[in-house]
Amino acid sequence: MGFELPSRLPIFGAPMAGGPSTAALAVAVSEAGGLGFLAAGSTTPEALDTALGEVERRTSKPYGVNVFLPSTPSADAAGLQAYRRAIAPFAERLGVEVGQPGWNDDYVDTKIDLIARRHPAIVSFTFGLPGRDLSDRVRRDTGAAIAVTVTSVPDAIAAVADGADLLVVQGIEAGGHRSLFTDNPADAYGGAASSLVTLLSDVRAAVEVPLIAAGGIMDGAAVTSVLRLGAVAAQLGTAFLCCPEAGTPDFHRRALLSRTYSETVVTRAFSGRPARGLLNEFARANTAIAPAAYPEVLYLTKAMKAAAAAAGEADVPNLWAGTGWRAVTEAAAGDIVARLEREMASV
């Protein structure tokens, strides 16, 4: 297969778009022996360029970057306007108006140009296939391995046929957005919803590229378990949400640490694409009615989420978290990596 793990430890810090992933967090994970990741999705090209520069100034250790691929614009104008009316009371409560549906390609070409000037060890893609031309360009310009995040065996097979060097296998337990290539509006999960253990075993039997396991992994025992199932590394996101190096907002941290909400849910309510987060008031009220329309729904909810965040209000913004969220701590990222290493040695 020709893939050599770029980090000393088989522990990757997951890219967490929307704020939690920072240059400081990526550096801390990499310096501790893991592989830190930057999230290029849902940020501006300028912010990404700054973060890339900061990582490469602060560490000589390998790191990775994750890119969101653009979705097809939604044709459900009526559904979007109905949802806009349904969520209006939340906006009114916060003194803002509901946004209008919008769409963009997340500046993917510009972001690829910026990444191509740097030297990440892995460039991963979420929400689809990058295509061989793009993958070959990134490999040529950066020397990076190309990873694709998958949630099903058919997507895994398609990603390998597309030229992926490795796959991030994302179980249903994972926090944040599901990397579905196609979101099925008739399905609450958007499509196949296998547990990590099942999906990892099934993908391992179907393809012959290295696999990174993601979803609900919070301790060294779980890392060891997925390695025994054939993964070459484990990717953890929720475990790092409350680190001092993370950019997670205070209201999100408090909700996790104080267990303000009792469970997680996979919902389209905040963005129009299935994602797992804490079941707060907004998710409870709108999960059943949110349309499959990403990123259009992001534009509908943007102003109210910003107003709620400014007020420290956790009932309205998305609070992404995986199923293992109750094990979150406030430890520094390097200390978490060290703990995982000790726990792996003791299994």
C-alpha cells in the first residue's frame, strides 16, 4: 500500500470546522506525537492562510488539512421558505431576523491554492470525491497523501477508484457533519448509518487502502480496539473540544462539561446536512422538519446562532459532539495525547 504513518502515534486530532479546530490545537497534537489537523471547511480563505502559516511556523512536525467539497444547490425552494417560517420564533426571541437561503462552494479552489503552497502530510476531503485531477495536483504540489472521509462501503469503493491513498472511516457515533456523498432526504441519518466497528470491518473487507477510524473514540482502549480491527490510526475530535487550545466557544464547553443536555442527535436543523450534536432546544424543535439543503440552511440560521453565541445562549446554536461526549475533559491537548498513549500501553 506504500503508506507510512506520518506521526509517531496512531492518534489523529479530527478537523472540527466552525471554530474548535485552531492552529494551536493542531500544533499541540502534532508536538505530542499525534497528527494535528486544520479544518478548511466553513472558514474564509484568509483565516485558513493565517492558520496554515501559524502551524508551519510553530512546529516542524507533520500535520493535516481537511477540505469541504461543495454540495449541489438545493432545488427545494418551498421547503426552505417553510423552514424559514418555522424557525422565525427563535430568531425573534434573540432580536434578529431569519436569514435568506444562500449557497457558495466554500471557496474550495482558493483554499486548494493556499494549501498547495504549504506542506501538509495529509489532505483529507469531506462530502464527496475530489477527483483525480485535484488529488494529483495536491500530491504534486504538497507531497501530501490524499484521504477521503466515507460513511458507507459503496462510498469507500468509489473513493478508492477515485484515487484516494487512504480513507477516514466515519461511524455513526462521530460528532459534527456526516461525510455523506449524497444526503437522502427521506432518511433521518441521510443514508447508511453503521456503527464504527461494523463500518470499519466492512470497509476493511472491501478495499485495500489504509483506514483511519473515526467516531466515538475517547480513550486508549478504543484506539487499540480499532487498530486491532485493521485501522492504522484513530481520529478523535470530541475528546479535544474542551482543551484550552481549542476554539470551542464557552457556551459549548459549559454545555458539555455541565451536562446541560442529556443526549446527542443527528440533525439537519442547523445546516441542512446531517450532523451529530447535543440535543438542545433548537435541535429538539426542528430536527423532524429541517430540509436536506446544505449550505442553504446555514444561511437561514447564521444570524440567530451568532446572536445566541454573543449572549452565551446554548439552546439555539449547534453544539457538535460525538456519542462519547460525557468523557470530555479540560486537559491540554498534549496531556490528552499522552494519556491516550499510556492507556494504549496498558491494554
